Amino acid sequence: MSDSQDRVEVQNKETASRPVEAWETLSSEQIADCHVFTVHRHKRRSPDGIAEGDFHTISAPDWVNVIALTESGDMVMICQYRHGTNELAWEIPGGMIDPGEAPEEAARRELLEETGYEADEIQLIGSVRPNPALFDNTNYTVLARGVRQVGLQSLDEHEDIHVAVYSPEEVDQMVVKGEVNHALVIDALYWLRRCQP
């Protein structure tokens, strides 16, 4: 083992033995309201009192993603334009959870609005923090089984969504090829694999 490896190993052992504590918030203020999220600046001090600085965070509503499976096991996918990347993106249905709304309720609503599909069964199968370094919200994954088309889409003013149905194997290939590259969609596929026998 090299000297640098020795130093890294010793440093890691020292770090592992020291408990991590939350930083103290000295002040907080909202500095921007961007409709679907707000930006806040926090002045915070490290637990040992040595470091102090400004940190910017984004407050957003919780989100829900819906893995919608037909009776035959195929998956309902959507394609829409995304302004952040200036690209068309293949995803699964989903969106913001309204105040007071449970993830399962939001999943039913978003699925119907974006695709015109309804589900026989809804099950919450996982959740993650999208990016704890910046965001304060939670993204939930809901599994919708026995979905069937019952009507037309009911899209928001700025939504333009194409709906298609693919087999799970085709969706896996879309991920491998980079056609599905939304991190929270790939996270949802992880939760799906965790709950399947």
C-alpha cells in the first residue's frame, strides 16, 4: 500500500469515528419565487463554530411518479418537451402533489390527467429525496396496476404529452440506450424491481 493510500485510510477511520451534526441556522430568507419553487438563502454555522457561510436551497412541493402497468404487464410511458434540457424526454406519468393530497391520490390524478388512464390498484412503493444538497422535497413512486384508458388527457396549459405503451423489456432498453435518462424515472424503475418477486 502506498503512503497516499495509508493517509486516506487513516483519514477515513478518523472521519468515521467523529459524529456528524447539523449546522446551526443563523438566518433564513426567501430570495426568489419562481412559481413552482422558491429559492432561500440561509446563513449557517458549522457545529464546531469554525465555518460559517451562505447556502442557497430550493423549496418545492413533493412530487409523485407513477409506474402504470396494464393487465398484460406493459408500461404506460409519456414523452414531453423539457425546458431544462431543451429536449424531448421519455418518462413515466407524474407531477406535483397538491397541498393536503396523499401521494396515492396525486398518482391517480396525474395518471388520469396526463394519459387518460385509470388504475384498479394503487400502491406506494418507494420515496427518495431528489437532491438533498439543494432541494427540500420528497419524490414518491406509486405503482398503478391494471391500468386502462377511460378517457382523454386533461393537460395543463403548457403541457403537450404523447402517450405510448411499452413492455418492461423495451423500457429497460430505452434506459440502456439513453432514451430514458430522467434520474427520478430510473429511480422509480428501481423501486419497481424491489417490489416484484
